[in-house]
Amino acid sequence: MHDELSDAYASPMPNEMPSRPSNHSMETWSERKFESMLPDEWLTHGQSKDYGIDLRVEIFDGTAATGLEFNVQMKSTSKGSGQNPGRPVKRSTMNYWASLASPTLVVVAHRPSETLWCTWAHLLPWEADPGTKSRLVRGEHQIDESIVSSFVEEVRAYRGARSLTQHLPLHVVLQGTSFYGGSTAPVKAKVRDLLKGRPSNIRVVNIEPEVPYVAVAFSDEFVQVQLLGTPARQLTWSHPGLLTPSSIAADIVSAIAFAAAHGGARDVCADLLKSCVAESNILPEAIFLPAAVGTLLQFGDEASVMTLVRRTVTVEGHPNGMHVLAAIALHAETLGHLDLRDRVAYELSEATQTWMEPSHGLYNAGNFLRDSNPAQAIELYERAADADPSYRDRSYWWREKGNAHWNAGESEAAKEHYAEAERRGDASATALRADVLMRTGSYAEARDILSHAPIAESKTNAQWRLTGYALECVVEFLHIPLQRRDAFPGAVDNGSRDVQVQQDALSRLAVDALDYSAHVDLLSERSDRTDEDAQRENVLLAIAAAVSALTEPELWYGLILTALSTQALGDEESDGIVFDAFTCAWIYLGDAFQEYLTERMTDEEVDEAFQQRVLRVFEWAMPDAEKVELRHHTAEGWESYFI
């Protein structure tokens, strides 16, 4: 056998040599051809082909460096005639390009015609549906000397558009003299009027300035608005003769606003939107409208948001009404507009009086008022069901109306509604019913129900997992299965805690097993016990205290330290409790808990490295944005909700 192996290695098959795949030779040909078309003084650097970049090109002006560079992705094909050849590109690759500081040029080589075609990734047209895994990218321009010379200005435009705030005022150039067969003068005059009074942010100029600037190009069939270095927005009107120069100018200014936002100048965007929300016909229909609402709220412009609400949300069947509602639901409270949801809800409920199908409008108004005015929300839920009786067949109607009854202090009604939602298949109502039972004193029953609830893993169930531990503390450790308890979350008055500290903690818990100060006192009395059972009971007491109060930062902090320091729990269980505690602290205290953490650990001279670890875990535990459920009937009668 040894001789046979030796002979095999010594006598290879005749003419058997490695072969090179055809696509490798095409890649080499296309790269060499592309490099040969660049100016001699420019430098090219080969890159790893794993991340969607094949070359990096440095631009020189003679022998002087300019600091400008761009990336190149090479594609090749043998198909087609050679006119605008295209290749698919993965979305992940395009996302990578968008994250880079320099622009990416996509070069498509067509070997049969020996031509190279190119397009800039950042100038690809807007897509209505970007949900596919890849996108077909076509070479828009055949590469020749004139195209290569344009690379320098495009790289400058790309850079300028992404640092727009450093180049204010933003210049606007109005180009073209004919618009739908008439003169552009009336529309241009109105654009200038809308932009007057903002010389520090934006200014119309008569000659083409250096980049970055916005080009507004009129033609007989459309107006194109482009911040150089970003995609162009093409504005068209079905019946332009029925529009006024003011409304067309408002449409143009809204497009300029979105271009400014694309360049990072959100303050300029908000200022421009304010000037055109009342008259623009395109803005209420724009796919960017939810982002516009968020921008206006960020800069405190509730009046403009309410104008958009009246033009979309209160109009029955408006295609963007639901998206505006969702944007307000997601951003109003976090940006400090605490009463905006109420104002929108009242406008919406009033508008439904003239709707042909008012049910979903009434329902959405109820959802907006559920926390701030639960009694009014309950009335709106009932009106929605009166307008469309099928609501009473839907599990979410019972669950969400149950939330309103709980917020209104009607525990029996809340419990009944959650139970009905469960019977109709809403699994999320189980934990809510268990919470009502616990808060009203039915601890053993709540524990039994919660033990069968689907509350594993998801961050959204952090409170219910901790509630399970709190009920273990009350039922198993304190031996209190049932009490008469009428208090609701946040309704317990612990102002007399200094006096209560002198009393026996167990006696107070016998009266109210959710007296969080009694849990804290009992825990402090047992702090010197180190046996394993006592350590676990101490963790349960800390959990019960935090869950009973919900909004006291020192209790979440104490729970975290207790869980971290105990030896009675395994690492997995301990980590789970800590992570859930951080998540609940986010839900009930938000960023304020981070400030509390930092101050508390600093006062206690906690090791800085440990502080950083704790704060990192707090960031990881931040829950996803709260779900916003909005109902919408389509033409087919199908109902959906937006998150």
C-alpha cells in the first residue's frame, strides 16, 4: 500500500492542472478596466470582498491629497444587450454601505460588450416597499471620461449632505421657467415667501453655489427637489390646474424639509414643515409623514401636529391617518407632550359623528384616553361596540376595556373583562387578571392562575415573573392566602412609615401583605441570617417590596443588590431576577433610575468597574417600545393593528 501511494504522488495524471473559475477572471478584468479609466494620480486600494466593498479610491488633485475618497463594489454579468446591466444586491450589503462615511459606487461590468456601467448607491430611487431580501441595482451611466470627472463633485456632495448643520444657511436654487405649460414665476414667488424670515437656516440664491445645496428643478410635467448627494424627490400633481401657487409652493417646501432632515438638519426640517403643514397637499399623503410628526414633536410644535391630525386622523378613511396616530402614540409622552394624546382623542371622537363607519375611530380614541381618562375611554369602547356589535366578539375589546376599568378603580369589572378575554383566546389577559386578584387580596388564587400563564422569556413579562416570586413570598413564606384589600397600584399611603417602623412588620403584613415598608423592615431584621433558606426568603421579601410599590427606586435597587449577593440561587435564576428588576425599573422609572443608580453607587463608593457593569446591564434590559394597538378596517373588512 505504501508503494502504491508513493507511485500515485510521483505520477500525476497527465494534463491535470488547477482551473480558474470564469467569474474570477471576469472580476479581475473588470477591476483592471475600471482602474485604467481613473486618473493616473488617484490611488486604489483592494479591500476584503466579504463585506461588499472591492476597492477604495483616494482622489488627488494633481499631487495634492483632497481628503476625498469613495468605495467601489464590482459586479459583472454576461446577460443582456449591455444597456444598463443590473445585478441583485443584498439589503444587508446596502445597509452596510449606508453606514460608511464615504459613498459607494456600484460598477456593473458587461463582458460581451466590454463596457462598464455605474450608479451611486446613495442615489438609488426611493422604494415604496423595501421589504425584499435584495434589490436589483442597474448601472445608470456608462463609464467614460466625463462620468469619471463627475465623481469628485458627487463625493463632495455626499460629504456635504451628511454634515448639513455645518453648512447653514442651506442654499436653494430654483431652476426652470416652464411649469405645466405656464410660467414658473408665481410658484417661485410663493416659495420665496415661505422661505423668507429664515436667513440663518435657509436662503434662496440665484446662482449655483458650492455643495451642499438644494436644487428645485421645474419642468412641464413635474418638479424635482434634490439635496445634492441624496436621492431626488419627484413631485407630480394629477390636476395641477386646480391647485394654487401657494399649495404647490407648500409641497415644494415640504420636500425641501425632508431633504434637510436627510442631511441631519432636523431643526431646519421642523421649521420648514411649520410653514407648509396647512397648505401642502402632498405632505398628508407622504410616506415620510410619521417621521415628520416625530420631528415636529421633538421641537415642540404641537400646533402643527394638530393641523396634520385634522387633515388626516379626523378624515374618515385617510390613508395616513393611522400612521399619524401611531407616531403620536409612540412619541408624544416620551417627548414631553403629556396632554397631546387627550387632545387628539377628543378631536377624533368628535369627528366620528359624521363618519359612515365610526367604530374604529371611537375605539382608537378610547385607547388614547385609557390611562388619563378611563371613564371616558370605557364610554368610547361601548360606543364603538354599539356602532359595530362584532367588537364584543373580539378578545382584545374585553382586555383593553378591562384595562380601562382597572385604571378607573373598578376591580370587579376589570377581573370579569380579563376573564372574558381569556375565554376568547387572549393569553395576555391571564397575567392581568392575576395582578387584579393579587392587588385585591386573593393571593393564593392569583398565584395559581399565574403559574399557568405564558410568561416565560419575553421582556414584556418581566413584571409577571417577579409577581410570581412575590406571591410565593406572601403565600408560602408569610402564609397569607387571602385578605380583604381594596388598594390599587399607587394608592397605598406610606407617608407614616417613620411611625410604622416602630411596629412589628409581621403584624402589619397580616393586615396588608402588600405593605412594602413592612417587607423592607422584615428584610432588615433578617439581614444577618446567612443560611440558604433565609437567603432565598430575603430575596422573596425584596421582590415583594418592589412589586408591591412599583415606583420606588430604592426598592428595585435593593432587590438587585440582594439577588446579586445571595448564594441561595443559581446563577441563571439570580441573573433572571436582576434582569427582570432592571426591566421593571425601566418601565416605571425610565432614565431617572439610571441617575438614581449612579448617585447611589457613588455615595456608597461602589467600585467603578462594578458600576459600569451594572449600568450596562440596565441598558441591555431596556424594554422595546410599548405596543400601540390601533384598529383599522380595510375595504375587505379585515382589521389590523399597528405596533
